[in-house]
Amino acid sequence: MTADQMVIVQPYDAAAWDDFYQALLHVIEDPVCYSSAGCAIHGR
């Protein structure tokens, strides 16, 4: 089995993943609620 396109594997970069995590931390800890009927996460 072969891939249709070349696959490039990048080395793991812990600092880059931490930057990504920190940039999205507000979304992870307080997700956006689109429900007009209320939200179990936000208690609304």
C-alpha cells in the first residue's frame, strides 16, 4: 500500500505544541456555547 502523495514526517516540537496549547487555552477551558436552549457546561 502506498500513499497518493509523498508523506513528510516532522520531528516532534514540544515548544511549538505548548505555544499552540497556550494560544487555544481559553477555548479549551471555556468553550463557546451556541445553544439557545441552555448549556450544561456553562450552566445556562
